[in-house]
Amino acid sequence: MKIVAIDVGTSRIKAAVFIDSGVMTALVDRRLARLASPTTQSALEWAETTEELLRGLAVEHTPEAVVLTGNMHALLAVDAAGEPLAPAVLWNDTGAQAETAELNRQGGAELLRQFGNTATPVFTFPKMMKFRREQPDVYVHTKAFLQSKDFIALRLTGQYATDPVDASGVLGMDLDTQTWNPAFFAEFGLDVSKMPAILPSTAIVGTVTAMAANRTGLRAGIPVIIGAGDLSTAAVGSGVDEETMSLTLGTAGQLLAAGDRAAGEALAGRLFVFSHADPQLRLFLGSVPAGGFNFEWIAGLFGISVPEFFQTAAAGAAPNELPVYLPYILGRGAPFMDYIPDGSWRGLTALHRREDLCRAAVLGTLSALRQSGDLLETIAGKRPRLVLQALACREAVVREAAAGLFAGKELLLPENSEASLAGAAAIALVGLKLAPDFRSAIARLFQASGLPSSPDDASECYYQRFLARQQE
């Protein structure tokens, strides 16, 4: 069976064809016209770009099913005709600070108990509060608030729906029952009827309509699986389990892990805790909001390209001679749970060169994610394996830093670095009954090779000293 997986990112939209053996047979993508770190995007551009990609795949590959994933925590208001009422507000818009403070002041420990997280301005719920207060007329005419993949599902099937992963990233979904909490919405002046139905990630949300078939070239009537938010699909596609973490450097930096309900309850308030596409697990996230964006930003300061940034960083001094870089130019994320920009270099001297500042940025970003890993393992047990994804697997200077800062871990480099697409395909295999469970589906889709993870004693010592300096 041919399954097309769609990933609605904020920088690129991708579509890939998988067959039920787990092999990816085609991959297409389009880069979105965007600022370096946009806080809003056009949902119609998401849709039109997706439809263009599907038209190209449909001619040669004739997909028999569709599965979806995409960026999380957005605010996208659509009307009764399914048309966007305003640009989508993205995860990195942190303007809802006052609403976040109100939620935490009134909700307190109850937010952690029911939803697994306290409020942050990244989540959709405080964005909805701000939207209602600033644009009350538009709020009244809103039929539903959707996430990126859910808007594509609507365009393909005509159905308003989401999944537990994206719903848990809104705030307001009970993690145990996987249902919206009407009393919570009402307490803060929001209408829960504007939220889409929550379906299991493996559920068929509907079938491709005749109108969507005309726009995409897909065959009318083929099933569309709702899928999951991209954090969960990235974890699934990276083979994350109770013994394996993944480290991803995209726009944000993310350390992803999974565990049972008890581990989730213990980690609540320390790391982000979300639902998982696999209902047997919870998803844990340590984050640096700027992550890989740090490298793009610094490259811009020095007037060089991002590839030149990594070449420059590779020529930097040894870790013990570098300044310390605090990568918090978009806030500190988890485990600090704040989104107030506070980045800096510390310990700069007149002897430091551009190369040193670039290398310090790489080490500082990974060191911040190492803090989340230490916290996770202290509370929820050791994870001996670490999968490197995105920039973390492509750039040698990043891989070297990961080996030094995560010394003792078995480092794995995936054969297919399109983790979110592979994770979405795994969800489809389970949903279409082509695999009996997630473990079996992941075994088909995730293959990795080992990387050297034991630097020499002197190098390891330098990396560990840098880590200690960064955490002072």
C-alpha cells in the first residue's frame, strides 16, 4: 500500500510516499517564503503548497492513503466555511505573557495535575484568550481553532478534528481522558465548542472529497489518518522509547523522550509533558526555543551563510578556551519554563575570535539540552541511547560536540533523517492495520548506525568543564 505522509513545517512543507514495508520511495518539499523567525504564517499558503506537492506525487505514485503531521501550538481561527479568519499565530509568538500569568495565578497546581504542564505563552490557550480580548468580533465568527495538520485535514476531508498530541499542546485537554475540559474553558471566558473533536492519532478522520481530489490529484475516497503533532511524529520516527532519547536542532532545539504515566506525573512542571501518538506512552520535551536559530542569527551578525557558520565553528578553540554562550535569545524553554529573551556570551576576552564565538554557540546550545537530559534521567531513569536528528546529525562540528557533552551515550545516526515523516508513516501503518502495534511499525521505519561516542579523555574533560561553566 502506498501512503503519502505530509509534514507542515514553518520553514518547509514536505510530502513523502512510503510503502507498507516501511521504505520511503519518494520525497518532495517546498521552502516557504518567510522571515528568519516568523511569528505568523498564511494557512492558505500551507494548503496551497501542500496541494502542489500532492499533485506532483499523485501522477507517478498514486497514493492510497494520507497521514498528517505538522507544527504545534499554533492559533488558527477558521470560519464556518473552513476559511482562515486571520494569519496563523505560530508557537514562537510569546505575546500572551499577561494571559499566561493569569492562567498560572488562577490555575496553579491544578494545571499540572490535569494537563501535565503549567501555562506558557507558547501554548495555544493563552493565545486564544488574547485573541478573544483583542479581536472579539472575529472570535465570535470563529467556527474552530485548528493546528496546522488539522487545517490540511479539513481541506482534504471537510472534517474538523485534531489528535491528543496537538490537543495536549493547546492546554485544556485532560491527559488521562483525552477530552477537552469545558469547565476550564468557561472559567477563562472561552467557548469549548470552538475546539475540534479529539480523535486517536491512528484514526481515519475522513476520506478525500471530490473537491480535494480536484485540487490535489489524489483519488477521491482514499482514507486520511489524522496523525499527530510533529513532536510526537519526530519521536516515533527517531525510535524514541523508554531507553532512547532524540536530539533535534531545527529552528528550536529539542530533547525528546517517552515514558509511562507515572514518569509523566513525576516530570510535570519540570519538562513539558504531552500525549503521545502511542496511547501507552507520554511524550517528554526539553527545549531551547532558539535552538538551531541561534546559528542562523549569529551567521547573520557576521555576514556569513549558515554552512559558513559551521565551517567557522569547526575552527574554534578547544572547549576550555571558549567563552560560554547562553542560547536563550528566544527564552529559556524547559526546564526553566520561561520565554523571556535572555541570551549572552559570558567570559569574553579580547583574545576570542569569530571562530570561538561560533563554536561556543554550538556547545552552549547542546549544553542547555544536556541539562534537560540530566533532569529527565534523574527523575525517570537512564536513557543509554541518543539519536541525532536534523542539524545534530548533518554537521560534523555538532556531532563532535554531542559526543563530548553526552559522553557515555550510544550515539545513533538515522538512515532516514526525515523523522517526522517516518513517524507519521508509522502511525498510518498502525491505523490502517498494516502493523499490529507501534513497536512493529517503528521497527520497519527506523534504522540507524552507531557513531563514535567516546572522545579521548582530554577532550571529554574539556567538554565536561564547558558544561560545568555553562551551568554556573
